[in-house]
Amino acid sequence: QVQLVESGGGLVQPGGSLRLSCTASISIFSFQNMAWYRQVPEKERELVAAISSGGDLNYADSVKGRFTISRDNAKSALFLQMNSLKPDDTAVYFCNARAYSRREFWGQGTQVTVSS
């Protein structure tokens, strides 16, 4: 059973920074694509940023220039560096991994709250 465990969420003031981490229970070489999604109550989960096994990057327009996604294959980890945070970034952030078989895996989520 593949497990993804997120960490790094918390409370931060507007303009601040946080770094989310996602650690996988297997080598992330197994995944074709990894991504961060976020969700607020009563809204659909939305893609924040994605990175392919080949290093292709994709960002939501709302986070371009502020967030950076990266992966460390040796540590089987995915990261999301979030700078210049805004109250609208408040959400539960989920780690996602898609295997070459197209099967998808999700972490349990980590809360990010941006508030003064």
C-alpha cells in the first residue's frame, strides 16, 4: 500500500512563507506525475502545482510566481515552497501521485491558514 504523508502546514501571516513536504513510502521513480492540490469547504479540490517525472512543471495561475514545486528522488519527497501567501491560499493541501498505471494516490492533507 502506497502512503503519502504531508507535513509543513500551519498558521502564517499574509506575506509569509511555508514549505510543504510530502514523503512517499516507495520510490517516487514509480510515479509518472506528482502534484499538490488544495481544497476549501464546499468547493472542489483544485490543482495547485504539478511536476512530471521528466521535470515538466505546471502551476495554477493564482500561484504562479509565488509557489515552487520540486521533488527529491533520493528522499522520495515532494515539496511546495509557498511565498507571499495570501488569505485566499487558506486551504487543506493534498499531495497526489499518479503511477504509470494511471492509479492515483493521495495523502491525508495538511491545513494551511493565512491570517493576521
